[in-house]
Amino acid sequence: MQEIELKILDINVRQMTRRLKKLGAKQTQRALFKAESFDFPDRSLQHRDSYLRIRQEGKGTVLTFKGRRTKSKYFQQRTELECTVSDYQTMKKILLKLGMRLDMHHEKKRTSFVLGGVHFDMDEYPTIPPFVEIEGSQGAIKGVLARLGYTLKQTTKMTADQVLLGYGKNPRNQRFKK
Amino acid sequence: MKEIELKILNISVPVVTKRLLALGAKKKGTQLVIAEHFDFSDKRIHASNQILRLRKVGKKSEFCFKGKAQKSRYYKIVEEIETEVASLDSMRRILLKLGLNVRSYLEKKRTSFVLGNLKIEIDKYPDIPAYLEIEGPQKEIASLLPKIGYTLQDTNSMGADKVLKSYGVNSRKQIFR
């Protein structure tokens, strides 16, 4: 599947929630997400601008492969392959047995909304201000941006890693304090 | 998890089934099992006697890594790491993206029984006679054998791959017509 998305950084979650609800968006989840990504020792995935991750999404576990980003001025576009798996630790063990190595560990709180085929994920990482990720077709994303009062110039196509780096934070390790 | 098992080749399915049922084994049904084994292009998984397998058992999809078998005279003892996945096709696509290739495609019909702590299976591949696979604690396997008319000498610890090879049939492709 092709994933098309962009982000608006430094949002106020409560304010954004209010605006989304006003537009008729439906909340689909609020959960703790824990993700680990893996690569081969020669970093062959990273060299192909790809990555593999296992993510605990609330109660479910998903294995995801993301391919190379395609050129776009405003949008992050890439192949995304996902498979729900029954057990996080078992999948992790198999990946390690295949010679893959743990590359990063991310924790965040995600609050998700859906509005007319567009998905909104408000992500709160431990060390940076929250941002919202908007995913859908380019046309639909542009449409909701305007309704939310934003322009494309106020968005970014950076990955979460790049956002963390932009704030001078460690993209390899993001954990909430116990 | 450690998997301990052995096989008895070339069995008579009705005879073994009758004996198992007489001992109180519970028949759990027959399912079509479709297994694909994957390897990197340098074949390092196979070369180190390991297996990476994606398998459809009835409606369930399982993803499994099996380590190299430990030395044992009669039993096949391997580390087995297995998780269920929601979609065989998505998982296969991810594996291909990681640089893995499909090494073999094997279909079989599997009839499963449970007796105590033993999992007993009658496997029928298209091109070879049915065989029996008994999995569980060594002692229970050993004590079951005479009750169904066999001794440890009648068993072997080969993997399905080797069994197929021993019959001289294609060990990388087994398809029901």
C-alpha cells in the first residue's frame, strides 16, 4: 500500500481535538505505542531508505515495513506493508535470529481521529512537543488542512526521526520515565 | 520453545488411526497445510540447518523459525520460535522486501491427534507415503511406541525435507493436483 502523509508540528492536543471534533471527526483510539525498529548489520534497510518495525499499539502488535520515500514537495509518500502478529516478543526473537539488530526504541502516546477518509494521529513523544500526522489521499489532506485553518506551508513531510533530530533529541531512544 | 519429535515413515493410516483411537487419542481433524520456507540469497539459513517458515494451517497463518537440531540418537530436538500472523500474504511481502526468497513450497494433508502431552500427526505429502510424527516429552513418546506396534528402531529424526529427499522426490515443491 502507498502511504501518503504530512505533519503539523508543535500542536496543542486539546485545541486540535476540539477543532477536529467540531469538523465531525471521530476519535478511534488513545493508546501507548511502543515501537522497535530493526536492520541488518550492514544497514541495508537504512541504505534503501527503508525500515522494519514491530509496534505495540495498545493491545495489538503490528509488523511494518516502510519502503523508500518517493519525491514530493509536501508529502511523505512511501510503500507501507503491515501485518498484525500475535506476539511481540516472539516476532522480535525471530528477527534477531535472522541476524537483524535492534536499531531504535520509541514510545509515544497516540490519539487518533478519522474524518472523511483522512486519518489524524496526534503523537506525544517524551521529549518534544506533540505533532499531528495527517494521512490520506493528497486531495483529501489538502481539503481538511484548509478546514482546519492551515496551509501546506505550515506542514512538513519529515519523518518522526527527522523531527526528533530537528529538536536535538535522540531518535534512537525515546522512553517515558517510569 | 524446545520441540522434541520423531517420525515413523511409511505407515498404514487406517491401522495407526485405529490403534491411536483405541488408546484414547483424540482426533482433532484433517487440515491442508501449506508451508513456504524462506532464505536469503546466500542461502545462509539453510546452510546453518535452520528454517524460516510461513505456513497456512487450515485458516491460521503461522510464522516460525526453527534452529539447528541438537544431537540426539533418536529424537529431533530443535528450538522453535513461532507466532501467529494475521495475513500470510502481507507477511510474505514483508519477507520479500527484507531480501528473503521463497526456497520451497510444500503442501500436505495433516491429521492431528492429542494423547496426554503428545501431539501426534499423520502427514501426507502428495508424492510420498504417509508418515507419523510424534511430538512431546521423550518418555511419553518412548512409552507410546510399543503400544502402537513400533520400537525406537522403527523411527527416525529426519526433517520433512530429508524425508522427501530420501524418497527421491522434489523436496522443494509438493503440490496436490
